[in-house]
Amino acid sequence: MDETRGRITRNGIRIHEDADFAGMRAAGRVAAEILDAVAPLVQPGVSTAALDDFITAEVQRRGVTSATIGYKGYQHASCISVNHVVCHGIPGARIPMSKTETISRDLEKCRPDDRLLEGDILNIDVTVIADGWFGDNSRMYVAGVMSAKSKRLIDVTHDALMKGIAAVKPGNTFGDIGHAIQAYVEAHRMSVVRDFCGHGLGRVFHAPPNVLHYGRAGTGPVLEEGMFFTIEPMVNLGRSETKVLADDWTAVTRDKSLSAQFEHSVGVTATGCEIFTQSPAGKFHPTW
């Protein structure tokens, strides 16, 4: 099969065929299994480089390909975003300090190395290519014991993702997804990051549509059976604004507040949606 199969909507969104769900299901499962496998390694004192080395080895062992190694010059099999890093944190890079770790207002101040500290929260994002299909997912982890505010942020972010997924069914709109997420997050006095969004995928890494995690109900393209995309809300304890650091990858909260993210790849079915990246071991949330 090639990516020319299927119909394209007037919004540029590919409508996949029934048989394509099997490919996405297999790719999503491998990506989720890798995130399951790395969970026991997330401990205080472990470096983000070591976590990425493990993930790279898992990708190779499972006979799939990393979608991120070589993507726009990126050289790692994962993105690892710690504390107030919103997304695209680089494994092995020195971790930018949080507001509680330094009195400096310089957002580019860093710890001397990339080792995790007690209570750090982190998002690990992995995308693999299996038989030509892209499986893309991320979830939160905690090094040691999480604080009460970290737990609250992680819980709200996870539940916001599930609220967005619950809005996925034919006849609804992408605005319904964003509205469900935004309304839930803001009801808990947190903010949704607006600088990054979900995306279409299938036999390509990124494709239309842009899946916003905020918006007005009833707006945007109408959901149709056969659409594949990610939903991946980033939620901040503070304000929503972000800044990309000098490495051109790492995005951090401007106010240095903690940030969390969960991501699933989904496909629209006749009656709702299928989550391709469910955790086989039931480890999608760090307290499960």
C-alpha cells in the first residue's frame, strides 16, 4: 500500500481505509510497549541520555525504525521533557533549571548534567515506524515521589486528553476536541499550551490536520471515519506562554511553571474512535 490510497477531504485530511487500522494498531502497540519498558528505569540519579539509550536499543530489538532519528537533524529516539520543559527536550542535554532550583530569571540556566532529581516529572515521547506506519505516543513519568502539585497537574493533563478523545466521533468537529480539553483544564485553573498541537499521521509522520487543544465547539473540520491523528495536550500550572531555547528544539514555560503532556494516536471509527497507543501493561499514567 502507498499513501496515495484513500480519499483526501477539502481540508487536506486523508481518509484511510478499514484495512489501514491494522497497520496503525501494530505501530501504536510497539511505541506503547517501549514506553512501558522504560518505566522502571525512571529514577533519581538516572540520566536522560541513559533513558534514550535504552529506548534506542528497544527500537532496534523490536525491528522497527525510530521516526525521530534524523528528522530535521534530530539525533535521538525520544524527546524527554523535564519539569518546566513543555516538549522536545533533548536527551543528554543539560536540563534547564526550574524556578525552585535557581533565583536567576535566565530561562537558559541549566543543571550541570542531565541526571534526574527526586520528584522530577518528565514526559517521554517516542515515535516508531513499523511496516511503514507511524506510531506516536508520549506519557508522564516521575523520578521518585511526586509532589502534590505535580500529581494534580499530571492528573488534570491525563484527564484532559481523555476528555478530548471522548469527543472523537463522526459528525463532531476538531473544535469539539479542543473545547473539551480547554474547558476541563481551565476549570482546574491551569492553562493549555497554544504554541504546539497534535497532527495527522499514518504512513507519514506529520500531516493535516493541526489538532488544537483549545477552541470553540462546533468549529473546524468535521470528523470522518478513517481519519488518523494525535491528540497531545500540553498543560501548564502557570501561564500558557512558551519559549524555544537556543538549541532550536527545547520549549519551556516562560514563567518556569511545571508542564505536563500525554499523547495518544487515534483513528476515527464508525461509532467513535480507536486508541492505537494504549499501554499493554496499563502504565499510561505514572500512578497506575
